[in-house]
Amino acid sequence: MSEFTIITGNGSLIYTLADTPAKNNDDFSLRIDAFTGLSFRQIRGDIREEASIITQALGTQNKYSFWGYDLGFQASVNALRVTATWSTFGGHIKGLSNGQLLLGIGFSNAFRFTKTERL
């Protein structure tokens, strides 16, 4: 096999449970969101020609596209973001469904293009 690609995509609806914006640059901010969405996964490449590998890995043959859904929460405190997502694809993909929980930690900050003076 020389090529193996997984194409993914999703669309989500987000509901904000709490939102406390910072009043100035040194202030505390908090945001908590809940989301649900529709997800898509597709397997492409040479692996599709190896029926025995597909059957062993996925438990199915001649099925390369999968639809499922995501449920999750995201909390942001200042620049730190923590996300927990539970995904399922109806039990079709062994090891990649049946309630897989993904946890993520991220850091983001705004670029400041103006200089401010501090006392």
C-alpha cells in the first residue's frame, strides 16, 4: 500500500452555557459551550483495494464512507481551551466509534497590532 487517506468533516450547533468576557486586557474571561453535530468520515487510497485488510480493520467490506454524530463541551478560561467530544458512527468502525471520547487542550491568543502604554 502506498496511499491511505481519511477525509473528515463535521457541522455543529453550539449553545453557550456561560460567557463572562474580559473587561480589559488583565481581566479574567470564561466561556462554556455545549455542542452537537453531524460528522463524516471517508477512507480513500490503496487500502480500498485490500478487502481482507478493510474487513479486518473495519469489520465491513465495500463500505468506505461513514456518517455519525458528535456531542461535547468546550471550556475556555482566558487563552486556555479544553474540549471533550464523544463521537459515534453507529458501531460501524471498530476502534473509531461506539462512544469514543476525545479530549483536547489548546491555547489561543489574539494578535495585538497596537502598542499600549502601561503605568
